[in-house]
Amino acid sequence: MIDYISEKQLKIEEFISSFEFKISPENRWVKLAALLPWDTLAQIYYKNVSPDKGRKSINARVVIGAMIIKHLLNLSDEDVILIIQENPSMQYFLGLETYHSEPLFSPTLFVEIRKRMGSQTFTEFNDTILRIAFPEKQTEPDGEDIPNKGKLQIDATVADQYIKYPNDLDLLNSAREKTEKIIDLLYPKSGLNTKPRTYRKELRKKYLNTSKKKKKSAKEIRKAVRLQLNGVKRNLGHIDKMLDKIQGEEFPLSFKYQRQLMIITTLYYQQQEMYDERKHTVADRIVSISQPHVRPIVRGKQGNKKVEFGSKIGLSLIDGYARIDTLSWDAYNESHDLQRQAEAYKGLFGYYPELIQADEIYATNENRKWCKERNIRITAKPKGRPTKKIALDKRKAKIEFNERNHIEGKFGQAKQGYRLNEVKAKLKNTSEAWIGMIVFVVNIIKLAHENNFSI
């Protein structure tokens, strides 16, 4: 038997719709709407909004809910607005009382929302989820010493930015092309009779001849880098002379091009220093002109990738719930996070953890001493001559050490499931908000699972 609907469909005006449509109480968005503490989240969100200045803001629940949908379903900003527009269940999740057939707001507002929220907002969001998940752990301070309770798992990872893998030749070629664009913009305003020579066609050809080779010798790369360096230096000199000649215009370049010029100037001096001294490292090295805050972070834990490009985050895990304690755009030694993470645990629950589960890098002499003074155990081999243990103690120590792998699984969930390894925001603060939102969504998924439904 064949069942088929012809392509000669009814006109939209003749399409029958039921005004008695009811959303099922078992719908995942309905359940999640009832689970989240919207009033508390709204209070946190409105801390960054002026109560009496500017135009009326979008409802906080609509904004927060839209961000949750975006990262939960891995959607683009445009697709989030479209799918909400088409889905009554999602509109109920956002707190709307009636169905809206029009877009709730422009997708471009997501950038401003991320700027406003930042990473601190999501830290408070996650603390709110933790308090809901562990009401029995909350302890009011009464001046008495409270015994340590619970386990704290800690580790660090890199939230990779979604950028092209950088190399010196590509960066310098991009810088040269951008300075050529700036010269094109300034020339009509400069009053010069002849446009400065940039040799753009010749330099472009030589760049392509080298970059297209599958195998390039160090000598070939060095020669190509020198040519691009000379091109950038020449262009920067032309730009300085043209800016000096322009009269009566306070800002001959827009903010976009002023910013590019400052970044490229810094990039040029860094690359020239590395070329002259035949080295491959420099302080605060720029690896992306569009995202100059991104730094190379040596990790070497993902296949053949020895270097990752993004922010380094120190994460703590409490019974499956994650919290960002450190977010840095520079490489740092994660062992310094331990004390801060233990203090954050105490600030949240009123007491220290009984056990901190971490790898060997955290087991410094300073951290061992600090933990011993506070009766905190740490999963690290004790120093000195090994003591004889009974079989029960050996099994317990092995289980506790293996439990640390739970945080590795949380990293995998955030990266593979929710794109923590492809942060597509461009600015520093919007990237931090993106990362914070992913961790928040991972915690919401855990909270839903604890309440016997999946999203």
C-alpha cells in the first residue's frame, strides 16, 4: 500500500490549524521551564542592565532561554530565532503567554547580549544550579569548625577558538594585504600626486609560490617570511607619511582600521624580532589579527596537536556539576588553581572538600602543605618511603584516583557535544560568555538527568 501527499498542496490560507492545540506536560521544554530558577537567573542578568537609562531591554527570560536553546542544539544565531519562531513549546519555555509568529528579536543582538553577560554572569548562573542540585550541602556559617565533606575533582583544558591554524608566513601575508587596504583608503585624502608603491601583485605571487608547496625547506620559508616582512614594513611607512599629510580630519580611519593598524604594527615588531633572532617564541605573541587576545598554549594532548589556540580554563567538578574557576588567555601552571578552587568550594557550601582528586601536576609541596593544614586529602602519591597498605586501602586509593577521569569525560562532553573546542565568538568578552554558556548548558543537562528526563 502506498501513501503519498501530492506536491499540489493547499494554499497556506486554506491550511487547517487547531486553536485547541495543547502542549504536552511531558514535553522536554515544559519540564525544563519548570525546573530552572528563572527569577534568580533574571536578577543576576539584570545586574548588568541600567534600571533607568537606555531603551527598554528584552525580557531576561527570553534572552537566557534563547541562549540555552542555541548552545543546547548547536544552532547559529539566525537559526535560534527561526526555530523559536516556529516552535510553540520553545516559546512556552521562554515564558511567553501566547504564540508569536514574528521573530522575538534580531539575531544580531546576540553579540550585544554576550558583551553584557561576560563570564562572571555565568559563574553566578552555575552557582545557582549547584545550590539547587545540592540543597543538603548548604551550611549556614555559625562560627564553628565544620568537618570537611565531599569530593572535588579539578583539571584544566583549552577552549579552542575557531580560527585558522596560524603560521608566520600566512599571518604576514594577511597583515600586508590589510595594510594595502588601509593605503587604498588613505590615498584619496592624502593629497599625494602618486599612489605609494606596494608591489602587491609581486608579493602575492611569491607568497602563493611558497605556500602552495607541500614540502617547504626552512630556507624557503625564511626567504618568504623576509619578503613579507619587508612588504609590511614598507606599507607601514607609507601609512605613517600619509597620516602626517592629512589635514583637517581628526579621524581619517574608522575604528575598525585603527584597531587593525595597531595590531599589525605589534605583529610586525614581534615577527621581525623572531626573524632576526632566529627563534619561534615571543612574549604575548599574536596568532590572529582579528583576535589578538588569543595566545598559543602548548598542551599536546589531542593527537598530533602540540599547540592549541584559545583560552585556558581551570574547571572543578562536584558530583558531575562543573564550575569554571579560572579563565586565562595566557598559558599558566594549573597547580596554582587548587587553593582557589578549594576556597570556592567552601564559599559555596560552607566547608572544604574531604578529598581533592587531581593529577600529579597539582601535587606541589605548597599545595600538599596547604591541604594538610586543612585536613584535605589529595590523590597524589605521598612523598618519602612508601608505606605498606592493606588490600582494602589499595582498592580505595585506586578507585579514588580513577574517579578523577570523570572530569575528563566532562571536557569531552563539552567539546564534542557542545563545541567547547570551536568557540566562534570573535571578541575577548563574547568568547568568555560563549564558554560560560556551554558549561552552564552542560550543568542544565545534568540537572535534567537528575530529575529523570533528558533534553
